[in-house]
Amino acid sequence: MPTDDDLPETFHVTTDEQLRAVSNLTRHRIMAVLRFEPATITQIADRIGLAKGSSSYHVRLLERAGLVKVVRTRKVRGVTERYYAMAARSIALPDPGEGGPDVLMRHAVADLEAAPADGERHVRMAHLRLTEEQFAQLGARLQALADEYRELSDPSLPDASLVFALFHPASRPQAEGSAE
């Protein structure tokens, strides 16, 4: 079975089929299950509360798009059980373009809204004014922090999601008559 060290670092989504595969919230949740350890269709269905047939359908689409792959099989009472895993450690999506929806942020918000309301959360938005150098440094620090904690992740512990977005918002034209 391939180890995490054998996985490519990044899978770059380049085709419409791949983009459609990752744009679906159910498939996003399946990939989250497979991020740390391989799982069977039944295990995936149990983890995300989905019917086994639906789970199988979504996994097949992800497999066909190259995002997940079979990493091991075993015979159980005459049936071949397949274990699926992510094809890479991370997925890079194409820039959605001006005004386009950011798939990862949409999924993150949906996951946040579906999370138990009484669970501990750390959600914050900050508006900053930074030099380009500070902007680049902050982006690198956030990425390094995410990478550091990804290395510490233990599949036996409960899931936690970390999402960050550092960007320059679209500039807004000044209203007529406003002071400059």
C-alpha cells in the first residue's frame, strides 16, 4: 500500500470533469474522509451519513476524474473490497476568474453551517492593510502553520477543518461627491 510519502504533493485540477467532481459538496466530504486514511465504500457511507449506493456513485466519479484511487483490495466472503485514498496530498483548483464562485470557500461555509452549533469554533474575519511584502509573508506563515498541523494530524482523532483566505478584495469605485 502506498504511504503518504509516496503521494504526489499536489493534484492540479485542469479538466471540466475534474472541476465538476470537486465542485460537489458530497464529493468534497468524501475526499475529506480519504484525506488521512484509505476507506471502503461502506466506511465512507457510514462516516458521512450517505447510502452505500450514493457513496459508490460519488467515489466512482472521483476515481474517473483521477482524484481518488484504489490503494488496496481484499476478499471478504467472496466479494472484493476496495480501499480508496486521495491521489495526492492536496488539490489545486484553477482560479475561478473574476466574479466566479470559489469552490473551496463555498464548501467550507457549507461545512461550517453543518457543524454542531454547540461545538467549539474559531471563526474570525480581519480587514488588514499590508504592504505587498507583508501580504506575502502572512500568506507564507499561514501556509506553513497549516502544513505544520497537517503533519501532526492523527487519523484516530476527530476531524477539524482549517480554512483561510488571504486576498485583496475588489476595489470599489468612490461614490460621487465623496472626499478622496
